[in-house]
Amino acid sequence: MKKIILLFFAVLVSSTALNAQQVDFTEFDLDNGLHVILHQDNSAPVVTTSVMYDVGGKDGDRERTGFAHFFEHLLFEGSKNIGRGEFMKIIPANGGSFNANTSQDRTYYYETFPSNKLELGLWLESERMLHPVMDQIGVDTQNEVVKEEKRQRYDAPYGKLLKALNDNLFKVHPYKDQVIGEMEHLDAATLEEFREYHKTYYGPNNAVLIVAGDIDSAETEKLVRKYFDEVPTGNVVERNFPMEEPITENTKAVAYDENIQIPMLLATFRTPGFANRDSYVLDMISTYLSDGKSSVLYKKLVDDQKQALQTQVINLGQVDYNIFAILALPLGEVELDTLLEEIEEEITKVQNELISERSYQKLLNKFENQFVNSNSSIAGIANSLARYYMLYGDVNLINEQIDIYRSITREEIQMVAKKYLSKNQRVDIEYLPEPSK
């Protein structure tokens, strides 16, 4: 069960990106609005080219959910100069690797090549941006691919966890809908609707291009201009999402999953988006409560009292709102209410008492360790540069974010716990096996 929870959230949560060394970069804009960030590191003969688009699951018509994720797949179909299915053959044939992923807030494409294939990587991304082929054959093909992905991921044991969280924490904001969308929405969508969505969100002025690795920055800028200058400026994206009313009383909910046998407790809170300082403090609180076997909840519920198979606290980061969720799987006949009482007791302690100096130093050491070990690859640095620019609005967080964690005090931890983690702000979800019919 521990592996189930950890693997589930490994897919959903982008880890806090702290960096082992100073990451130097240069930035410039093309006339069409494309922002470009270059990072030169000639220590290994590899280069990553990547594009992050400011479009995710939250964007678009709520009767046509899942379009951003659908385009993650569709934009590999081909382009004016790349035949159908050839995109994914060209890259490995030239010694490269590639992937893409979509969240509620952005879509990210990247390729890593030997550095002598830099120009190929730029050409591929410019083809994806300039003139992708969007036809009915591609739409029908990718529709089946998305359905199979949904079966494998969302219909797996505990695969509906995020849906249970979204359903109960969001009522009006588009975070209430799954990134993968509803299959009936995709089935009903016309080719013209897909083309209009692409026209709205996939212009260069709604994207950032990253080139990182074994490059010469001056020469790379020339190549970027060669391949991307001709891309026409896209529409200006305007967003005006409805905001959620504060949660002011404790509520109970039930969610069912026909693919599980052991129930799960979810004690959940809606908290500020990840760029808010309080979100950093909540990162530290989640780590204090459940990161590792010596953490507060694991030691209490799993080791000492033998009441839980596993427990974990997640601060799931998003732009507009985070989800702070405490998960616990009961051991044997232990009631979910019993687990909730024990969890509530530990939250109350954080609210009413300063954590010990020893625990505080342990927390700082963990975040320092992440600082040393993260962004150890060129692909990781490219991802961080894109994310900090697009989602945080501050690229230099790749070097400075660790200082935010260092500045958090024990008093601030106590204050933030009081501010966001009180019972009247909590939604308790019993995540249960589907009852027998």
C-alpha cells in the first residue's frame, strides 16, 4: 500500500526544485512574444530543448474538459514537414529521448539529444509550434490513446484519489475537473473545436522555450531565431476563473473506488497556490508530519500504535490553490474516525506549540539535502527554468528558492498551521471500496 500512495503522488506532484549549484542563464524575447531561456553547461555532450505552454487542465470550456491533455498527445501526430507518427521515430533514431506531460496549469514538451543534434531539437519544436497537422485521423487515433491511458492510470487501484480531492475541495474553479477530462467531452468534440483551442492557447506568446546543456549561447540564439522567428504571434490569453468561497465548517464526504479493498482516510484542506510564501511553510509542515519513518505521523500511527499501514501528507502545488491532504490506510479493524482523531491531535500540537529545535533543524537539513541533490541533470534544469518562469514569474528562483525555506521560522510554522489547518477548514473524505450490489 505504501508503494501505491507514493507512486500515485509521484505522478501528480512536481517535487520542490532546489538546486545544488548556481545555475546561470540568459533570457530574450522574439518579436512574436516567445520567451527564450538559455543555460550553457559544457560539462557533458547533451542538450535539452523544451517548450512549456501556459495551458493546462483548467483552461477551456467546462463542457470540453481534457483538451490540454489531449493536445499533449495530438501534437506528436506530425506537422507539415513531419509525417504521421514520424515525430516519435526521429528522436530515438538520432540518439535522443523525449516526453511530455500536462498539469492543471501547464503543458510541457522536451527532448534530450547528443549536443550535435541541437538544431534537430529546435526544428522539431518549431514544427510543433508553427504548423502541426490536426485532422480527423489524428483526433480519432489520440482519442483511443487517451481512453487507454485513463483505463491504466485512473481505473487502477486508488487511481481516483485526485478526483475525490477535486470533487470535494472545488465547486466553481476549473480545478474541480480532472486534467484527463471526461471521455464523453472528447467524443463529442468536433475537429473545428480542437483547432480553435489550439489557436487560442498555443501561440509563441503563450510559451517559453528552454535550451540547456552543451551549447554556445550566442550561436544557439541565432538558431532559435532561425527556427522560431517566422512563427506568427498568437492570441492574447485572458483568464477570469471563478474563485472559491472559503471553507468555514468541517464537512464529511464519501468517495468510492471499485478497484480497492482497503479504505482510506483523506483529511484535506484548500490552501494558497504554490507561489505564496505560506505554501512554502506548508511544505515544511507536510514534511514534518510525514516525510520518512521518523516523521511524526508515521512514527505514531504506523510504528508505535500500529493503527495504520501507511500515512502521508501531501502539499499538492498548483497556481491558484494548493491541496493539503493527509492520507492514512487503516491497519486491520481500526476505524477511519480513530485515525482522524490521532491526526487531528498532531495538527493541534503544531498549532499550539513550537516544534522542537531538533525537529526544526532536521527539517532544514532535509530541504538543504534537496538543494544539493535536485537539478542534477540538464533535463531537470530545463524543467525548472521553464516552471519558474511560467508559473512563478521569477526564473531566478532556480537559485534563490532555498533561501525562502531557510528564512522560515518555528514561529511561522505554528502561525501558518493555525491559519490554514483548523478543523473548520477541513473536508474529511472516506475513500471506500465500492459497496456490493
